[in-house]
Amino acid sequence: MEHHPAAVWLTEAASAAEKQGAGILLRVVLIVMVVGSVLTAWFLLRGYKQKDD
């Protein structure tokens, strides 16, 4: 079997998540959701900017 560093990291992260619970994962998900919402709002609202020509 070949050595895959990403697979090892993933299994270690999964075992650490079992020990710690969902605290860190929940924080990461919430941060990604907030940043994604801000970027989406900026992208949608930038089209409503008034142009003074």
C-alpha cells in the first residue's frame, strides 16, 4: 500500500474530532458561512451602486 500524507492527515483529524467533539469543526463551519455570506452580499449588492455619469 502506498503512503498518502493527505490520507494520514485525514484519519488523524477524524480521530481527533472524535476525542474533542464538534467544537473546532463547528467554529470552522460558522466562519466559512459568515465569510461566504459577506462575499455573496458584496457580489450581489455591488450591482446596485449608483453611477453618476
